Amino acid sequence: MKSMLDTLADKLAEVPALSNITIHYFQRPESLSGSDSSIVLIPLAPPQQETFGSDNFLQKRFSYQVNVESSDYYETKRIAHEVEKVFLEAAFYQNTGGLDEYFEETKRYVDARTYRGFSSVYDIEY
């Protein structure tokens, strides 16, 4: 069985501009320094069956929220842009909505976006 979450995280880790950024699943670890930038990948639903033919599904649909956090606004935007490029290359497209805020409690900027994508046809082992 494969994991699209792992696939996307691996693609992000390959980007030289993101080499110093920690990538996590589900939530940002509290042990991470407040000044450290991070990317958090959060599944919004389990993989769902998509594109049916001959009483079988042929693809899986994935929905993820991606939180980018940094103590510097422009760093947050730079990282979010790199994430967007990777997700587009993987055929994941941004949904409407999201979050673009500064949190006084944590002293970090957060850019949170949701993306939706599909597996290749017949690639359903997720």
C-alpha cells in the first residue's frame, strides 16, 4: 500500500529551497523552536474512490490542508509558493479559502491552503 502523504512530503523534501524547512504530518510539534519554519501536511479526509467504470473505481481523490508557519512574513510566502509549485507538478490544485494570518500567541505567520488531487487512473493502492 502506498501513501500520497509520503509521496508529497518526499517531493517537498527534494526541493533545494526547502532543504532547511521541517515537514510534519497532522500538527506542528510543540518541541520545534518558535523561530523555525515548518510545513505541516494535514489530510482532510481519507482517500476517496473516484472515476467509476464497469462497477469499479479507477482513481483515488485526495484532499490536504498545508500549513506553512514562519516567524517572517516573506519567508512564509516564499515557502508557500514553493509548496504550491510542488503540488501543481503533482496535479494537486488549490481550493478556495484558507488562512493568511499572524498569531500573536505564537509570534508566527501562518499561510494555510487546501489542495485537491487525484491518483493516476488505475493507481488505486492508497
